[in-house]
Amino acid sequence: MTTRIPAAEMTGLYGALVRRLARRMTGDVPDGLGVLWHHRKVMNFSFGVGRRVNAWDRCDGNLKVFAQMAVACLVGCEFCLDYGYFEAHNKGLDVRKAHEVPRWRDSDVFTPLERDVMEYAEAMSQTPPTVSDELSARLLDALGPAALVELTSFIAFANFATRSNIAFGVKSQEFAASCDLTPLDVASTS
């Protein structure tokens, strides 16, 4: 697979360690990792923030995966959508629902709260953002302040990751296929 910025060779002890950790986490070395290897401070920042974001625990994991995947669908990040299925599977989340995220508006498997979360993720991802007071109020009532702050920040990080991957030209690496999942690549209708 070719990225817009050619992947750098991940050399040395640190390179071997990073490759080993990536393989342990995903079974492969993601293409984007080779791109980020060109600037290790950026790579370390990205992965450090990602680890911290994934450690937050005030908002339900299913809701965060659905939000991340809704961002990936809206923005068009094949890698992030594929990885979202993989994460849902590996974290024991609702894979049946995760599979339906690309067509969440047309699917009947989601609760009103889950639909609000995906609508919020899309509204935050628009340029300019289109988050309404009504949607924020519904989420605040349903989740509480701490979980809504977490969800909002999680979606902001998902935008950082998806938009970076698209700019780098990072495509799906079929992580979901390794879990016997077949991702949908159809965006939800407006």
C-alpha cells in the first residue's frame, strides 16, 4: 500500500520495539506508523495522547466507538472505520451495532442515545461545527457532564486521527477481516 508520504524505515532498537508493540496490538504494523516515523516527536505525541484518550472511563465504550466510527464515515477515513470494527471486536463491544454505524440513520439497531451520540460526532466534525443547543442538552441529560466532556474530547481526537490519516493517504489494512468482520463502506444518508 502506498501513502502520500513514503513510509520511513523503522530502524534501531526503538523501531524494533515500536513494530513489536504494533504487531502485538493489531497483528500488523499500520502504514501510518511508517509515515509518522519521519517525525518521532509527532509520533510519540499522537500515540501518547491516543493511549490517554483510550484510558478515559466516564463515557460508555460502545458510545465512544460509535462516535469514532461516525467521524470516520463522515470524513472518509477507511483506516479509522476498519480499525473501529477491530477495536469493537477486541474490546468485546457490540460488533453487530458497530457494523451498522455507516448507515446509522437507516438502521433500526440503535437506541435514541446512540443516535444522538453519532449525530453529535457528525455535527462536531462539520466545518464549521453544527452542534445544536438541543442536542447538547439531550446528551447532557443522558450522560452527565463528565461523560459529555469525555465524549466531546474523544470526538475531537477522532477528528485529529481521521483527518491526519486521510491527508497521509493511509487506507484500510483490513484489520476487521482478521476478526471475520466485513466493514460497510456506505455513509449514512442525511
